[in-house]
Amino acid sequence: MTQPPGDQDPYGQQPDPYTQYTQPYAEQPPGGGPPPYGQQPAGPGGQPPRKGFFGSLFDFSFEHFVTPMLVKAVYIVAIVALGLGWLIWVAASFSQSAGLGIAVLLLGPILIFLYLCLIRMTLEFYLAITRMSQDIHHRLH
């Protein structure tokens, strides 16, 4: 229990003047504060309000975000598209010349890896912006 500044405890010592400012924050009940990133606030009955993909996609008030649901699918499509694109690129370059085909066969994965890193960073950026927006929205409401 915190005593007001200036009062002495039974042992004759002055209480720490900063305790009155930090103590209320240290004794918060469990479950307080905004929900963790990526989770919607609890609705009636403690259940999070959930809209499916299409419900969120056609939410014209933009209360529910689609980005967290799309990121995994977009990343998988990007990996598959890059792999197929590389295979087509290898086949097309071998049809031009054997030397070009070998060069694409050996150097292509490096370029594909760099491009995949760029796609991953871009998707993480979009997801981070969405999560910041969710957190700000929860803190304001």
C-alpha cells in the first residue's frame, strides 16, 4: 500500500516519492490493456468479433483488415510464381544457347532469392503498418 508523500512509515523512514507514480501501474489486473497484435477486441461474451475473409473484404467501414488474412496466401503465390518463372526462364534461355541456359541455371536462383527477399520485406511492411493501425484503433476506442 502506498502512503502519501511526507508521511512516515512505522520505522521512521520516508517513503519513496516515486512509488506513488509507479505503484498504480504495477498493480493492474490481469487482462487489462489492448489485445495482442493481430487480434480483434473482445465483443459481447468475451468472444472476438470475427468477420470472414469476404466479410472483411466487403466491409466498407474498414473496421476489419484483410491484410493479415492475405499475407500468407500472397507469399505462397509469390514463391510458386517465382519458381515457375525461373523454370520457364531456364527453358527459354537453353533454347537460345547452352551457355546462356547454364548461366541462368546457376545465377537465376540468386536473383530469385533476392527478389523473394524483397517480396517478403514488402509484405512484412504492409503487415506492420496494418498492425500499427489496429493498435492505434484499439487504443483510441
